[in-house]
Amino acid sequence: MPIPLQSLNTLGLAAWTDELVRVTGSTQLPAISQAIANKDRFILGGGSNLVLQSNQDAPLALVCLQSSLKGIVRLPAREGFSRLRCASGENWHDFVMWTLAHGLGGLENLALIPGTVGAAPIQNIGAYGVEVGERIEAVHAWDFERHDHVVFPTESCQFGYRHSLFKEISFQGPWNRPRFFITAVDFALAPATKTQPILSYKGITQRLAELGVTEPPLPMQVAHAVISLRKEKLPDPNEIGNVGSFFKNPVVSEEFAKALASQNPGLPVFHQNNQTKLSAGWLIESAGMKGVQRGEAAVSADHALVLTNLGAATARDVLGLAHEIQEAVMARFGLWLEPEPQIIPPI
């Protein structure tokens, strides 16, 4: 009987799969690996970065794998950094708040991002000037090709803007045969009192001032500002289905950014890690797509980068609206926006 996935994806799309396997212990993985060796599969994570295309009469012919691995372990400190190993099934935001409550800084700009710890390095999640790859020491995974546990030090993870080795390999190989199942992630974090706050986004400094923070902020104070901003901009997926930002901010050359900004005063341009990025939300709004509704899918009236499920949206509604946005931005600015969420199965 098809297994429903609607409650397991934050967009709230009705979807089904043939088989769901929850991994509760890493010792299960050798047996699971053998059992599904010749089956198509995908890894669900927290379901916060997925658009699932299926129906009950034609469920996804896949084994859906989900990490239920739990636990946070302290590792020996090194060079003034506290080191932690967090299991992949832990909720990302809960982990961030755990580190702050235990006097550690470095992840505060990434507070309230939905999903699991295991999904964080795949997408190299980032927000407000920080990417998680900057705080990761190593990634532990099960390799379905070698049928063995493997460890990737951060320099082997190929972290980039919304990119990693794990994502790259999934693009190179068949989408329905992901090679790695992340089991844990190691982090190196500084004491909160020695953490230099990342305040490159004006919105954070403004919100800190509104919250009455006048001294250089502590990581917990930065986290509270980030949480406040995210709650203001992004709808709660428990109330309105969404995957957060639906499109990546386009990375362009400095020359292109200057030329476009000269023609479009007010265009936000960001510089991070030697890259120049434009605000996808601003491009979408300026292309006239903010608040547009198609079927039961809509562009948020509060944040043009967010596509929402008004209650009974289908994958066709969402992807049709996304394509319309891409065409509108291309026609207006000559840029083709790339979706952030993984589309299963791909278009």
C-alpha cells in the first residue's frame, strides 16, 4: 500500500511512495544497503527542501530513506575550538539553540532554518552572511557504492554557494541512486565570548538596535535577531506550506552586477566569499510576480522568494508558477533563476 508523505514535506504536497525506511541506528546501514542495492531511492531528511511529484495511484517507485539518528557528542577540543559531533536526524534549529545554550558561537546566523543536521551540508545552507560549511570539520556518511562508512574532512566536501560534494555527486549520477547517506556532522565552534559577530546584513544590525542591543552583540542576541527577521519574512510551514526560499540568489560577474544596478536603482547586491550575488526576491518582485496566485500555489505577498501552498496545491501548481517566475525574470533582467529545492522526480 502506498505510504503518504504529505506530513513529511513542509510544502504540504500530497505525495506517496512505495516504501519508507527510517534509520534509527548506523549499525542498520549495512543490512539496509544490501536490501535496497538494486532499488531506486531518495533521502527525505526533514522534507523542507523538496517538491514531490506523485499521486496515490502512481506513487514514487522509490525507497524513501529518512534519518532518525539522534545525539550530540562532545569531542576533544582543538586549538581553542569546541568540537561537536551531531547525528544527522537532529533538528537543525534545535541543534543551533543547543550550541548557544552551551556557550558556543558560530551558528547563530543560521537559526530557524528548517530541516535536519544531515541535510545542512548537502545544500551548504546559508543565511545572513554565514554558510554552514565554514563551521563544519567533517561529515560522516554511509557509501552505498562501497557499502561502508566514510568520513569527509571539510576540505574534501567542496562547499560552495548552496553546493557541496554530496550535491555534486547526486547530480553526476542517477538522481534516484544517491551515493551517500549522511549519518553525522562534526562542527568546530568558538566560545560565545570569543565569537566575532557576522553583521554584514543591514537587517540584522537594525533588528538588534530595535531589540535594544547597543554593545557588540553576543551570539544568542544575534540568533534572536535572526529568528525575529525570519519569522517576519517567512511563513511558518506548520501553518502555510512552503520550502523557504524557492530560488537561489543568482551569482553573477561584478561587471554584470554593476551594469544591472546602474539600470535598476535599488537592486541589492551582495559580496561574500569572493562572489557577487543579486537578490532573487527583489528580481521577482520587480518582475511583477509578488503575490501572484496560480491554482492553490502563490508567491508570498510578504516575501517574493517564497512560494506557498494555500491548502490544496499540487506539484503542477507549484512548478508551473515557478516556471512563470523564471520566464518573467528572464524577460525583465536576462537572468534565469535556479530553484533551491530538489524536485522528485526531476522535470
